[in-house]
Amino acid sequence: MRKRQTETYRWPQVLWRSALLPGWGQYYRGDTWYRYTAYPVLMLPLALAIYPVYQENQKSKRDYDSQILNALLLQEVSAGDEVVSLLANNTLLEAETKKGRINSTHSLGNALTLGIGLLYLVNIVDAIFFFDYSKPVEKRTLFPLFSIHSKQEVLPDQRLQDKVDIGFRKAF
């Protein structure tokens, strides 16, 4: 039976992992599963929701531009014709509703981005402050089923050689 390897983590090691992939630093230092899965699970739906909101915003902008162009053309053509002038004013009113849709999708996109940013910030603060870095914990890797160990061996001619062993962590 292999002896468990332990190490004392330093917060910079955890910080750069959490900054690169939220939750990875928490996993690396041995937090419970819900602590290291919470950040990606909460951030992923927000990130996936941004693209459809962006597409809707762009569509609303195109519709608005089209409505404004139509209204301007109708105003140019109207030249005293009351019906065409009324149609131009109606088109301008429709353009204002499109402008409201642009503003609402823009606000929603900002709120989603702010949510992701705040979760990312909480992830970073968690990586730095919410752990007792003085106590040793079991060594963990990114891939829990595999282990990667590196060591240096002294060759017969007194040169050092780096050796990397990759294997299963658990016996099957």
C-alpha cells in the first residue's frame, strides 16, 4: 500500500490555478466537491446566455437602423402628402420601440457580464483567503485517476536525468 503524499499549499499556487480555470485552485488544495464545482457550474450558464443576448441586440440594432432609414425616406417622399407623413411618423414610433429593445438587451448583457465578473472575483478571493494554508493536505492533480511524478536520477557517469512516471492513482 502506498503512503499518501501530503503537501502544504501556498496561496500563489492556488491563486494562479483559480485565475486560469475557476474552481481548479479549490480542487488542487483539496476542498470539498461542491466548493470546486460551484464556480464553473454557476459561471457556465451565464457565459452561455451572453451569446443569444448579443445576437438579439445586434438584430434589434439592424431593425432600428432599418426603421429609421424607412422613416427618413418616407419623410422625404411625403412632401405635403398627409397619409405618407402619418406613415413616416408611425415608422418613427416603431423605431423607438426597437430602441427600447436595444437598451434592454444591452442591459441584460451587462448584467450577465457583471455576474460572471463577480463570481470570478469571489473565486479569486476564496482562493486567497478562505483556507488554512498552514495545514498539510493530500496531494492532488488535475486528473484524479492518474498521477504524474517527476524525479531526478543519478546516472553511472554522475549526470542527472529527469524521469517522469505517469500511472493510475487507484488500483482496479
